[in-house]
Amino acid sequence: MADTTTAPASGRVILRRPAQPSPRPAPTSEYARAYMLRIARQLAERNAARRAARRADLRAKAFELVAADRIGGAR
């Protein structure tokens, strides 16, 4: 790792610090895991919304068919 000086070269004391002072706060695998969990959560929410809309549509069609059958059978 390269060092950078924090004091002028003419002085007696030279403090050395790493050029890259802090590493990532978490390993890359943790970032990838968090990303995949977020994507999976979004997909699950979207699929749940689609299933709910499909159920509501099918329920409405069933009610229409039952109502049409009752109206047609009452003659």
C-alpha cells in the first residue's frame, strides 16, 4: 500500500498514513447479498400484486356469470 506524507519534507517528523485510509465497511459479498434480497423483495411484491389483481378479475367475472345466470333463469 502506498504511503502519503502529511508533513513537509523539510521537517524532522514525517507522519505516514495509508493512501487508502479505510476499507469498505462490509465485504463485497454482503453488498451482493443485500442487493439480491432487495430485488427478490421487489419481485415478490410485484407478483403478489399481480396475483391479487388476477383474483379480483376472476371474482368479478364469476359474479357477472352468476348474475347473468340468475337473470336468465328467472324467466
